[in-house]
Amino acid sequence: MSRPVPVPTALSEPFWEAARRGDLVVPYCPTCDLRFFVPEPACPGCLAPDWHYVASAGRGAVYSVTVVHRAPGPGFDTPFALAVIDLDDGATLLSHVDAGDPDAVVIGMRVRVDFRRLTDEITLPCFVPES
């Protein structure tokens, strides 16, 4: 069985379009200057509805990490490192980190975004150690 594929919504479609191009974008609220993730109908900082996506350099550091040994569902290869990534340009993402050995992923590790094509429509951003 293959890995589950995300289903874009009206809020997330621009994120998935950018990922297909190999670009990482995150929601940005100009009212309170907050970058956040996941996209919500209103900014989680000030509740303004007029946020938009902005480009991210896709570099940051591992804030927290766990190694998943039990698949969350069919199609996931285990073990894998699942981490909270603090992006240098402000947002925080939950993502896979592929360092070869999941136990090699540690708090503070510098990472950069890498894109993995799942289907013709969905390219999944994940992270790898910064070289």
C-alpha cells in the first residue's frame, strides 16, 4: 500500500502549488507581522482574516524531535524522524527530517527544506540536514 496523499483545501492549495514548483511558502499576517503554519481562516495571533502566503527560505533548526517506530497508518515506512522545525524566517512547521538514520536527528540540528514528489499533483516538503 502506498503512503496517504494530502488533499488540498481552498486554504492550502497555494501551499501545494508552491511545493510543486519546489518553493516553500507560509501564511503571513501583515496586521500583526506573524508567520504561522498551518493555514487557518484567520491569523492565530490577531484573528485578522487578510493573511497571505509569503516565500520562506526553508532553512531552520530542529526545535523538537521524536522517532516514530509505529506507523500512524498504512503506507508509512518506519522508523522516521518527525520534528518541529523553527524556520529562520519565523514560522514553525511539523515535518519529517530525513538524515538517513532517524536517531541522528537532534535538537538544534540545522536543516533545509527538500521536496519529495508523491504524485503529479502533490509534492511533499520535508527537511534534510543542512550541508
